[in-house]
Amino acid sequence: MRRLTFKGFREAIFDSMVTTVAILLIVAGAKVFGKAITLYRIPQEISVFIGQNIDTPLAFILVVSVVLLIMGLVFEALSMVLIMTPVLLPAAMALGIDPIWFGVFMVVMVECALITPPVGLNLYVIQSVAKASLSDVSRGVLPFLLLMLLCAAVLYLWTDLALYIPFKL
């Protein structure tokens, strides 16, 4: 349409640079914090607690959900998955939970954790892109968070939903 001028192009590049730098600074901070948490062996302590105190699949899933929601306040998705999967998967398998189902459930909970107010990592990304206040973003994301938690509950109640495609292939 030939509406983009050189000045507009420069402004678009600058705006995308500012947004990218803001997001990368958040991710870098999360990586540093994740490294500190790992060095203090907090995931291993969580694993020991779960192994000693949790003996039913429902209680395990509830504890995992709470732990992942709390971790989402300070971690980004890859760090949560890399830190918590080796810690939680053996306990899940010992309780008779299917590892494929657990992986699907964990991904849903990690995504819930990333949009959990007040400090979910993706909230800051949305705020930076939309140029909106954090309170507006937090209010706007609540219906999506509730739907994702409902999805996690449905996954627990109807486990074949997550296992249908892997076992049909």
C-alpha cells in the first residue's frame, strides 16, 4: 500500500527493539534466579517432601499444580520444565501416573503458571507488547487462566483425553 515511510520503518524497528530487549531482560533474570534455585537444591527438597508425604495421585497432582503455579511467578517455561521434570516424573510414575499424560498435564500447568497474576512472566510480555498497565493485563487474563485450570481439571478427570492421540498413532 506504500504507506510505510522510512521514518515509520525506523520507529517500528525501534519499538520492536525495545519490546525484545524488555522480554529478554525478563527471561535473563528468570534464568539467573532459576540457576540460584537449582544451586540451593530446592527442587530436590520438593521431591523429598512429595515422596515422604504424598501417597495418592490426586494429592500428588494438586501439589504439583501448586508448585508449578508458584514457580511460574519467577521462572519461564523452559526452566520450569527442565528443573521440575526430573524431580517430579519418578514420583508420578511410582504413583502409577502415565508419563505421557503427566507431560501433557505439566505443560498445561506451566502455561497456567506463566499467566498467573501478579507476576507471571507472560504478563510482562503482554504488558510490554500491548503497552497496557499490569492491572489491566491481569484482569484481562483471568478468564483465560480459569479456562486453563478447568482444562487441567478435565484432563485429570478424563485421562484418556490426553492419551487418545498418542495411543492411536
